[in-house]
Amino acid sequence: MGDEPTGNLDSKNADTVFDIFKELSEEEHLSLLVVTHDQDFANRTDRIIHMEDGRIKL
């Protein structure tokens, strides 16, 4: 699980973190849960689940 893992990083380091997560996911067959407000980061993931007011939006 990652809660805003790139929140304080510049774009180059945020890309590095994403690449590490992606590599871990693929090579180790892991599922990762990442909470972010970074839409660019989210758009690179396999699935996006939106929340509003503490509830999952359908």
C-alpha cells in the first residue's frame, strides 16, 4: 500500500517510483494499492477507483 508515495517528489523521481512499483507488481506478481491525487500517476495504472466523501464512486 502506498499513500501519496510521490506527493513530495519532482516528476523525474515520481516516474522512478512508478517504474519500481510496476516492476515489483509484474515480477513478483503483487497487487499494489496506491492512494494519490496525482492524476498523471493514476492514469498510468491498470485500474482507477474514485472516492468522494469517504465512499467509492460507482
